[in-house]
Amino acid sequence: MYLKVAKTWCIRLVPLVLLLISYYCFTFYVQSNGSTIKFPAPTKSLCEEWMGQGKKWESLNFTSITRKTDLFLKLEDFFWQQHLSTLALPYGIKGSESLLLKILAVTANYKMPSTIDNLECRTCVVIGNGFAIKNSSLGAAINKYDVVFRLNDGPVRGYEQDVGNKTTLRIFYPESAFYNPSLHNNPDTLLVLVPFKQQDLRWLKEILYNEKRVRKGFWKPPPQIWLAKPSQIRVLDPYFLHHTASKLLQIPLQQKGREKLFHPTTGILTVFMALNYCDVVHIAGFGYPKVKDQKQPIHYFGSSTMTAMKDSYHDLGREAQILRKLEEAGAILYLHAHS
């Protein structure tokens, strides 16, 4: 009888043993093949690791940069007082105060959702539009972060397996806006305008007040009808672009002589925003092909190649260097292999 019982238990244990063997074989295979895909741990684990290492912002030793967690412009910045900005757009609001007053009076909300703002530790991921994220299968992992930043017109539908389908903040400017934001965003996604020029604010005011659209002043026609809810709209404080340029990238803010004037990309700007607001910052989809690879696609969508960047007003080499330094300092973590 005992022999029969023992035999029955042995038969029942066979699937478990096979499962364990399969798991260890798979683990050995991944390690031996030098897998470079980094699947992030659950939120709790990421925060415990961050707490144990000490706060990243303090360890970066940014010169004369105070951490700022209020990302958006607020009406009280202008109401009953004169804003003391000494710089015009994109690095300040001098000369644009009246436009901002009208915009902020309609949008009426200037905060992050309390469900995120009240978190003791915020985990964030910044999703760039680079080709490196294509075929990465990172979608499910990306959706687990508290905050998912997306850039410009990077699509979600049809690319969920690689880029996920959660969007907390969409950072954009008029030329990169979707006609219908609901196509590639969640219903509660915050649409954060980066005003590079006064015409960007005028475009938003004309949309909000249903005024006659002025088409001049854009390098590409922005949507003339924009189906965004005012409650979703935010205007980024120029503080972040100013400090990304002057402190992080250390590039000139004004043109001197024939010197070409560079501006930060929305990608490096958003990384700096995340470093200010978040406690854990991971990134994916960053990096451009080498200049000699003119036929290499630069996005995970579409067909644009490096030839489209030949007249760029961005210092891509400098930005890559800064991202590398941030990675080496442990301030950011890439979720996939990169050069």
C-alpha cells in the first residue's frame, strides 16, 4: 500500500520537476547568450532600490539647479502680479504674458493628478521615438510605471507590443500634435505644450477660443481643428527648457554672429523634466543612428532616415554625451541595448 501511494506521488511530482528544469534551462540560456533586455522590477522593488541608494537628484550635483516638481505654468503666476521673466520664448515668457493669461484662464487646471502627485515614490519611463525600441517587446513592462512620458507624434496603436498603451503625459508642440489626441493617448492623458515660439501660444489660444486660425509661422502646418479637452491641456514652464539648455547641455541661449543656434530636443527636455519630478527614471527609444548610416530609419514608425536630420537645430552628439553621463551616474536606466 505504501509503495502504491509513493508511486502516485512520484507521478504527481513529475510535471513540477519538468517545470523547474525548463525554468533553469531557460535562465541559463538567457544568461549564456548575454541578453541585453532589462525587464524592470515591480514598482515597489524599484522604489525600495532607489531608497536604498539615496536620492538620485542629490547625487547628480547639478550646479545651481534646484529640483522643481511643479512642471506647468499656473494662472496665479500672472494674476495680480507682473511676471519677472527676463527672457522671451522658448526660455522665458517675456512678451507672451497676455496670451498665457487667456490660455490659462480656459484650461483652469495646472496640476498633475493627485493619484500620482501624492505617491511617496514615483516611477517614470520616458519613451523616445527612436528605432531602438522597435521589436523590443517592452510594452507590458512600460505599462507598469506610475508615469509614462511620450513625445510628439509617437504613435501607440499598432505598436503596443513594443511601446505599451499607457500614456500619462504627451509632450508636444503644435507641429507635432495629433488632430485627434484620443487616437494614441488615454482618455486622461495630459497634453503638455512646449511653447518654442509665440506663435505656438497663439495657435493654442485660437483653438481654445475658436478664433480665426493664422497659419503663418510654422515649419509644418499644425492642426486647424484640435479635438483636445481644455481640462487635459497643460503648458510647460519654460524653466525646464531654459535649464536643459543652459545647465544640462550648456549650449548658448542666444545666437552670436554666424554661430548656429541649437535648441534641446523634446526628448532630452523630457528626461530633465522626469529627473525633476520623478524618483525613478528609465528611458527607452533614445538614440540616433551614426551619421554615415543615412538610410537607417530613425523612428520606430514611418520611413524617416538620418537625411531628415541634416539641417537639424539640435546638437545630437552633445545630447548623446549627456545621456551617457546620466546613465553612468545611475540617474537613468535604459530598458534596451544601445550604443
